[in-house]
Amino acid sequence: MASHGKEILGEYYENEHLTHEQIEELGLRVVTEEGETVPAEQLQGKVFRIQDRDDASGYVVSPMETTGTATVLCYLQAA
């Protein structure tokens, strides 16, 4: 489950952000707050930043060009 962020992200946990490619390498899927899986094609060119380091399961997703603007809250789950 994504709530154990440090366990599923390993060496990536301390990164400032994750790319979609890194998430795919880890075999994770991206889900919305409603539990819906986000299709991979919608994630191309996006970066993921942990919303709150005290609860690493929540990520904000932004286009790579505008990394300062959070657009969507999502979660990472083991596939």
C-alpha cells in the first residue's frame, strides 16, 4: 500500500520529485483520491512531489514545465 512510502520507493524516497518513468520502473500505479487508476498516457511529462513528508503517500502532480504548480493529488500503490 502507498502509505508505506519509504518501503515502496526505496532510494527514490529522498528525491525532490519523481518522474513518471521512475514510477513505472518501480512497478507502481497512480491512483486518485477516489481510488481510480490514472492511465499511463495521462502521466507522460508529469512530475510527482510528496505533498507532506510526514505522510508520504500523497503526491501532487504537475507538468514538468511548471513544476511549481500543483494540479492533482494522487497516491502511489504497488501494482
